[in-house]
Amino acid sequence: ARPLAAMKFYIDSLLVYFPYDFIYPEQYEYMVELKRTLDARGHCLLEMPTGTGKTITLLSLITSYQVAHPEVGKLIYCTRTVPEMEKVMAELKHLHAMRAADLGPKAAEFLALVLSSRRNMCINDSVLAGAANDRESVDSRCRRLTASWVRDKAAEGGQQAGGNGAGGSRGGASGSGGGSGTAGGSDEGLRTTAVSGTRRGGGGGGGGGGVALCPAFEAYEREGAETRVPAGVYSLSDMREYGRKKGWCPYFVARHMLSYANVVVYNYQYLLDPKVSGMVSRDLEKECIVVFDEAHNIDNVCIEALSVNIRQQTVEGARRNVAKLATAVETSKKKGEQRLKDEYQRLVRGLAQHSPQSLPLQDAEVLQNPLLPADIAREAVPGNIRRAEHFLNFLRRLVDFLKECLQSEVVETQTPLTFITKLQQKCVMDPRALKFCYDRLGSLMSTLEITDTEEYTHVQAVADFATLVGSYSRGFKLIFEPFDERTPGLPDPVLQLTCLDASFAIKPVFERFQSVVITSGTLSPIDLYPKLLGFTPVVARSLTMSLTRDCLCPMVVTRGADQMAVSTRFDLRTDPGVARNYGKLLVELAGTVPDGIVCFFVSYTYMEGIVSTWDDMGILQEVMRHKLVFVETQDVVETSLALENYRRACDCGRGAVFFSIARGKVAEGIDFDRHYGRAVVMYGVPFQYTLSRILRARLEYLRDEFQIQEGDFLTFDAIRQASQCLGRVIRSKSDYGMMILADKRYQRADKRSKMPAWITTHLKDVTLNLSTDMAVHVARDFLRRMAQPVNHRLAASATLLDKAGVERRERERPKGG
């Protein structure tokens, strides 16, 4: 809902626009720390409790700072999921409406837009209508219609068949002549068509000689560099609607408008993954302010961005890809085409001559390098892979060597240097060529005018692997496993190149941009993140939540009613007594707690096992007498359907229980606010699989390089996941809910000390060592208190600040910080 009122106030000399008539004390404190960071032109770590308006606080302060300091660049707001992007844009619309009313014409210069994948932004029905609708498939179908060489063929065909010519801006492929309205004039205009003869300027949907083109992209290309989006705030749906109205491609319009926007909202990968950031974010100015929201797992995102897995199907697919590329090269030679010769001459001069910056927007991503910008080789490509046939022979030998590696039956861990030495001895290959592998493959695919990039994902993965292995020696490990230890009877060989140092991927972001803000509701212990990410923050602070009543009720259940300890420790997790006590706890809670209960388990395997045990014991039937039961699965569609029905059950008063997984999709991105989550139960401590060789390699690296002990990191990682699960049920101060930690290990100080302060301040001594029956008694007492009338005037005076309250705090605050 749109806010009814708003206020302006000063922090130091900065006028802040806030689109609500009250502000929480912790929001004000957050703004103070954020302004200190921006003034110092440094980076910060800020932990703010869940449900206290972190997003609007960030947006209000930073956009106000942009108004007061025009020299500051755009705000780059990074989130993890599309729903989070939409929430950010909704808050921005409120803020923009307030600023427009107060600032007048100046606010008209404000432009905020969201950038996501083609799958989320495309308006071409034929691109979205394929059998496979995943990101790679949609990207590939889009390139088939928009690649510059496809458009050139369409233009040539149009000239030969129709004689009217095919001109246009930037791509030079848009036809001229009579038209029949814009490409967005009807639904038909947004379907791909293939037309023999002249491609009409109005429709733009087909190409000469039957070459299919995208009408939305053609319409965008006709506008050329003059393409502009009016000032305003554009969510994904707004961009699609605007694209349909103008007949323009929303994805490429958004890419083009990044340079003109004041605020850009997109995914972490657009900054952290070198292959994506080199394509999308390369032109962002140094003065930008970067925000990583919900960044408690940012170290894992950084590691995944620089890690590659090679499996049997990868190698087999790469062999097919190389054979197909060889056929394409031979075909091109027989036709006497000049393309391969031109490419050879270009490679002699150096790949920099054909960098992504020199390519059309729609072609550039084929050439993106997986290396960090500072590590990309600047010298010319080695002579032994300049010719296409020589490079394909190089790839063929590399793929054969990888296949031989995957046939081993021995687990092996080695450094990149050891792997390169073995490769050199076995295949007599120049190791210098490895670091050029991805760029060289991209150049060849571009030269051969390959648009179906989805078909070549396997050979791209091999080239990605080779480039990383050839470029990095420190901070990486190669681990070969012939089978998964959890299923030793099932052969599943995998060669894993894993990055061990999260600071590698994020270091260019810290070095490149003026201020980087890392924030979340669960960053405790906050002093560990500077070590993991390799930076020195100018501000690192964890804020608490101001409440007028204890609407949070965390408790630790350590034993059942029979006084038997409960835990998911390996030696206890299969004990039927533990399963029975866990089940009895759920039965009692289902009969006590109204509406929704969310249960988190440590893994899918454990959840499946204990639910099966509960079914055998009749516990599941007892639960279902009180509430319906829904389960998260590894299938996204099934889980979405389960969530929808769970909410319907809560809405109609039947009540429901949702079984979910820590570290899963639901734990990271779904809110169970209000009656959808009156209690959350965390069954066990969600440690990572400690026998994982990748995890053990990383733990060894952290110990040697950063002096972080294995136990400390494992506990830190498990508790941040548990805290993230607990925070799902509290999304505002008017909400209330119970947080039940069902494992005796949570009683220990080393576990509790790593929880966020907004949880530990409500964790009393009397709720630290409860049996299941005592926990139910505490729950009943808590719900009884929550049912009492609330004095809203008293609550507002204690937890809300109006403009006068902010001014009073500002006068009282020491001006040094």
C-alpha cells in the first residue's frame, strides 16, 4: 500500500527523504552508520534485524546522498532472487513519489530500473514458447534471432529478393520502406516470423530468404543510441509493459539504459561472476555505491562463481561439440570463406583487438572471460592455437585427457600446478595455451557465427575449466571423486576445480567502487566476514530491535518428555527415541499453536528418513488431525504448489505445517509472516556435510591462510543458516512468533554466541534447557500474552520516531560518529 505520509529530516547536514511518517530507532542508527561509510568513501558491514525496514532505509539514505552529492555515481543494489528485486522496486516507487512531490522537476531526472535474465524480461512469445524454458534455452533462442550475423544475412536476403535495401542503426539490419505500424502494435508483432523477400520496416519480424528475426529487438535497434526510457521506477513487469507498448525488447533496453540510470537493481552474479560482470557491469563508474543485500551467504556465492565441475556427460558432450566445430571449420574452408583467415590475422595482433567492448551488445557475451579482470592475459594468443584446426586439436587432446582422468577409481586431491604438469607430460601440450582457452573458443564460435550456444555448453565448461586452471595456482584445488561417498555403490566420477578463497571474486568490486555495503539480518559474528572477504570495513556494526513487548520467543529444546536428549548428531539421528520425541514435540505444537508452523530439517535425506519414521509410528496421522502437512521437494514446481496450498490452509483457518530444508530455496527466499508462521522449529544444527573433500580443502585453506579454526567456521556457517531459518517468521514489529531450536547443542555458549543479537537478547536462561512438555507450556504462555490487547499509543511512543524524535536524537548524538 502507498504510504499516507512522509517526512524529511537531517543527519548532520544531509537532508534525508523518508516515505513514511515514522521511523524506527534502529533505522535511524542504520542511516547514521551508512552515512559515515559514504562520507569516508569506504566499505561497511551492517547487520539489521529482520522485519525492521532495512531496504527502505538503504534506499532513502543513499538516494538522498545522491541528491546532495551529485558527484556520487549510481546505486547498484544487488539481491539474490526476483521476488526480492520486486520488493526493492516497490519501495523505490514509494520513495520516488515522495521525492517527485517535494523536488518537482528535479525528481524527473530520477531513473531506477531492474535487470534480470532474458527469461524474466522477454516479450517474444516464440522465444518463451519452447519446450525447455530454463535460462540457457531462452538465451540461446534469443541469440538465434538477434546475433549480428543472423541480422546481416536477413539484410542481404532482403536486398536480393526485394531490392529495397536494408539499412538501420547500430546493427545495420533493419529494413526500410513501407510498414504496417510498429512491432508492438499487436500480439502478432511480438512473434518471430520468417519472411522471404524484403523485411518490412514496420513489422521487423522476419528476414530475407526465410531468416527469422525478433521484431522487438529490431524495433529497439531502429532507435539506435537514441533509445531512452522516461524517468521513473521500472520493475520487471513495468519493463515488459513498456516494451510491449513501444515494441522494444525490454532486456536490451534495460542493458542500454544502465549507463543513464540512478538506481540499478540486479542479481549478485552481475557483479561477482566474471563472465557476467564483464558483459553487463564493465562500464559502471568508480563512484557507484554498491549494496549486497541479504549477504549472509556472499562468501559461498563468490566461491561458486570461480568453481567448475567436469563430469562424464560434460566430457562426452565436449567431444561432440569439438567434432561439430571441426565440421563447421572444414565447411567454411571448402566454401573459401575469408572469415577464418581474418580471425587468424586478428589473433596474431592479439585478442584485445576483438574484445567484447568492440562487439554489438547482443554478441559480446559469447566472448566473456571467466577470469577476474586483473588476471586476463593481455599478450597475443600462442601460435599453436591461432589456427582453428590447431585449436580444435588442442581441445580434443584436452578432452581426452579429462576423460582419462574420470576413468580413475582413486580419490585424488591436487593443485593446479600438479594437474598442469601431468597434462604436459601426457599430452605434450603448451600449458601457456590453457589460459587463452575460453577467449579462443569464444572467438572461434563468433567467427563461425554460431548462435545456438546452449548446444555448446559442454565445451564451454571445459574451456572455462582450462582457463581457470591455467591462470591460478594459489587458492584453488582440483579434487577427483569416482563416486559420491553417500552413495558409494553408484559410479559418478567428477573432477572439481574449486575456489577456496571467497575474496578472489569480490576483490575487484572492493577495488573498483567507492563504497560497498554488505548487509543482512544474520551477519553474526560480524568480525569473521572481513577475514573471509579480504577487506577492511570503515564501519562494522550489529543493530538490535526495539520492541515494546517480547514478540519473539526463542527457546532451546534439549530433551524429550522422557528426559532423553534430542539431537541430529550422527550417533543420535537414527535413534527411534529421538525421532519419537521430535514427533511428539510437533504433535503438541500442532495442537497448541494456531495457523501455520514451519519446520526446518538439516537435509533432504534426514527429512525423508524422519518423516517416514513418523509415519510408521503414527505421529504423522496425529499431526494431521490438527493441521495439514506440506513438504518442500527438490522440484521447484512441486514446492511452489505446496507453498500455495499451505497459505490457503492458513487463510481458511485449517492451519498447516510446512516441512522445509535449511539452505534450501524456502529457507532463503520465502517469508512466513503473520499467521503463515506463528512458530518455526529448527530440527538439529544445519552443519555442512563434514566429509566433503571440498569443504575439508576449504577448511584447511582457512586455517593456513586466515587462522580460522575448523570448528569455528563450521559452527559459524551452521548458526547463520539456522538464524536465517528462524528469521522467516518475523517480518515486522507487529508480527509475533516462536523460534524453537530443537537440539541439545544449541545450549552451548559457542553456538549461542554466534547468533544475531536480536535473537539472543530474547533468549532467557529459563528457556535454554527445556524438555518438549516444558516447551509446550512456554508456548501456551507466550500465545496467551500475545493475545492481550496492545496499547498502540504507548507502543508507538517507545518504538517509533516522528520528525521531532529524530531531531532530538540528532541533537543528542555525538557528532564525531
